[in-house]
Amino acid sequence: MISMQFLITAIVVVLAPGTGVLYTLALGLGQGARSAVWAALGCTLGILPHLAAATLGLAAVLHSSALLFQVVKTLGVLYLLYLAWQALRSGGALTISSQTKRQSALRIAQRGALINILNPKLSVFFLALLPPFLSGDPAHATSEMTLLGAVFMGLTFVVFLLYGYFAAQARQFVLGSETVVKWLNRGFAGIFAALAARLAIERA
């Protein structure tokens, strides 16, 4: 059931830079490897509600309910704009600076989880991604979806760890140039804002 085709598809999807990757990179550059690990963990756990929704069929409800989709989407847009502000303002949670105070692991993980939880398109995405790789036996559909989802989450965590590790390794070089730090902060803020704008125009 866990075919090579599924693994390749999942890896390609996970490798594609998105909001979670951006968050993990920002934490790795701003606070080091430990913070990047917790960022990766939080982003991975944030996938869980969407996988559960896809497995239980709730994703179809979200997709068909314009009001519910709009509420979750609006919260997601506002949260991404908040992260953009956190990257831009002095002393913000995502600001890259040698003076940045290390945040608690729980806070970092919570913020990462919210990034994915507040993205309503993820539930619909998993509803489309996983079924083609099922055996076709209705009696085992739920268990197979659960297994495929667990593998996807595992791949997500590993790939995000790699992103965070390389960001943490680059941290010492980045902090050596105030100009680079300034433009990185602006860049992260701009990308978060752009992702918020893209989510804002998404339709159910």
C-alpha cells in the first residue's frame, strides 16, 4: 500500500517551500537548531487535524460549507499577517537578530501548529492526495488513510528538520552582516504577507 509512487509524491509535496518551511527557516536562522526542531514539530502536528478530517470525511463538509471555510480562511490570513509583523518589528518572535531572546519550546511549537491548523485548504488537499493510493477495499479505507497520513507526517518532520538544520548552520554567517539581517527580515515579512494574500483569494 505504501508504494514508491506515494513516497515520491509525498516527498515532492513536502519539499515544496510553503508557510511551514518558511517558519522553520526563520526560527533556525533567528534562534538556532533547537528552536528549528520545535518549529518543525509544531508544523507537523498542525497537519494532524486536517488528516483526521480527510479520513473521517469532514474535509468534504468544510469544502461544501462556504461560511465555515471563510471563517477558517480569515483566521489563517490574519495569522499570517501577524507573523509578517513579527518578522518585521524589532524584537518580534520571528525577527532574525543576535539579540533575539530564545522562546519557549511550547510557544514555538504552538505557533507552528497554528500555521497549518488555520489553513482550510489542507483538509481538501489531503482528501485529494490520499485516496488514489488506497487499495480500494472499503473495510480498510480508514486504517489505510491513517497509515498513509502517518507516513506523510513523518516525512514532513524529517524534511523540515533538514531545512531547520541548514538554516541554523547558516545563522552565524547571516548574523555577521547587518545588511543581510535587515533584508532577510524584510524578505520573511514580505513572503508571509504574500502567502496571506494568496490564501485570501482561495475559494472552497
